[in-house]
Amino acid sequence: MIDTHCHLDSPRFGPEREGVLARAWSAGLTGIVVPAVGPEGWDALLEMGGRDPRIRVALGIHPQLLPELPEEDDTRHLERLDELLGRGVAIAVGECGIDGPSAARAPMPRQLRVLRAHFSLARKHRLPILVHCLRVHADLMRLLRDEPLPERGLLLHSYSGSPEQVGFYASHGCHFSFAGAVTFPEARRPLEAAKAVPIERLMAETDAPDQTPHPHRGERNEPCHLPLVVAALASAHGAAPEEMARRTTENARALFGCF
């Protein structure tokens, strides 16, 4: 299995990171994608991405971080991102996207401008793009109507849109990844959305240390919990967990071109 979105560089893992990885490999994982959230973490991620071929990294600016970054520095950060992507270590652009709750402090025009810049870099460097979208799917859908998709594709991380919106995104070439919410006993909409996704566009993630799946809610999430997400996706599609693990792994390998 491949965890397509895990913030392994989070301080919440701290000195336990090696143990976290040991548990992940023991649980059957063969790859982990670690996306950046902001410029301060880019250099450390590049070092992490060069140590173990099972751990690959993506570089970008998370929209929830934009309120903490002066807007006048956006161009400088994006130019540095361009240079770092050119080193050939990162396998994707992201995490990037748009975020409704952050719009009060990082207005949507700024978020969209920064996201379009990430799209441009993904096209330039021929990399897939990892997109966060929370409570602003109408804005993202408008953007996708006129923004060319990167040649390597787009992955909607921790998909939170409706089952009805899946058709639009799939028709525009998007892929979908789901996290712990699909395991919750009360989960309905996430499972309906997962069921609507064509299986050839479906992937799994933990978003660790956040989005801890059932029955571990309340604990720090870890990549070793990915089998719980895969099992929930298998149930939604009426497939065996082993088959869902195989298909989501194949899809991740095709998107990222590695593992």
C-alpha cells in the first residue's frame, strides 16, 4: 500500500519518527508521500526525500499557511519553489489549494492566484499536483474550467466534495484520495463520494498525524493505519481489501511514476 499524503515531517512525530516508519512498513506500506505545507520545511523535506526510496516528497504552499506569510513575499516564495522543483527530488507539487475557513485572513483572490502559480509550476516541471480544497469546491470547479491541468495529473487530497461533484472532477482528469473519515461509523457522505469515484482514479491516504481513523480516533494518526482506510474503500466498492490495496497502489504508482 502507498500512503499518498502523510505529514511525516510534523513535529508531532518528533523522536518517534523511526518507530512510526517501522510500524508503517510492518503494516504493509511500500511507499509514503510527504507533502510540504510551507517554505520553511522545503529544505528538510528535500533531505528526507533523498534518504529512503520508499519516502518521496512534494513541495508547495498550503493555503492554510498563507495567513502566516506576508503577501508581498508570495512571488519570492514561488520563485524559490520553482528552483527547488528543478532539482528533481520532489515527485509532485503540493500541498497547495484553496481553503474556505482561511479566506478571512487570506482572501480567495490571493489563494487562487497562488494556486494558479502552483499549476503553472506543475506543468513546467511535468509533475502531478496535490490539491487541498475545503468548503470552496465551487471556486475550484470554476478554476478547473479554464486552468489547464498538469500533464501528469491532479490528485484531490482528502476529497471532501459531494458524490455529485465527483463526475465533474473526474471528467476534468482529476484523481481522488480519501483519509480517515471514510472509516467513521457515522460516515455517509464520504463513503458515497468514494463509491462514486471510478476505481482507476481512487487512492488512499492517512493525512497523519491528523484525521485518525476509527477505532483510533482521539490518538495521533500514523501511516500504519492506512489499511483501515483501504478496508473502508473496499467496502464502499464491494471489493476485497486485498484487491483495493492492489488497485490503489497501482493508481498511486501510475500518478507519481515511482514506488
